Amino acid sequence: MNDFMDRAKDFADQHDEQIDKAAEKAGEQVDRRTGGKYDEQVDKGVDYAQQHTGQGDTNP
């Protein structure tokens, strides 16, 4: 299991920008499907995910 986690961390480090973009798109999709009802919570979740993958948030 440790090998899997190490490989996942390496992948996240190497593809930080793509992961951040995917998280952003997922958040936008949730906002659309819920009519923005949970906008603040979704934004917090996206920010958290971006800050904890790869080298951190690549979005300004």
C-alpha cells in the first residue's frame, strides 16, 4: 500500500496543473448541477484540494 501512495504523490507532483484544472472543472460542474446552492462549500473544497496536491495551488 505504501508503494501505491508514493506513486500517487509522485503523480500529483508531476501533474499539479492538470489536477488543479480538473478540480476547478469538477467544482464548476457541481455548481451548475446544484444551481450554485453550495457555491461557498464547493469553492472551499476546490481550494483545499488544489493546495494539497502537487506543489500547491497553481491558479492565481
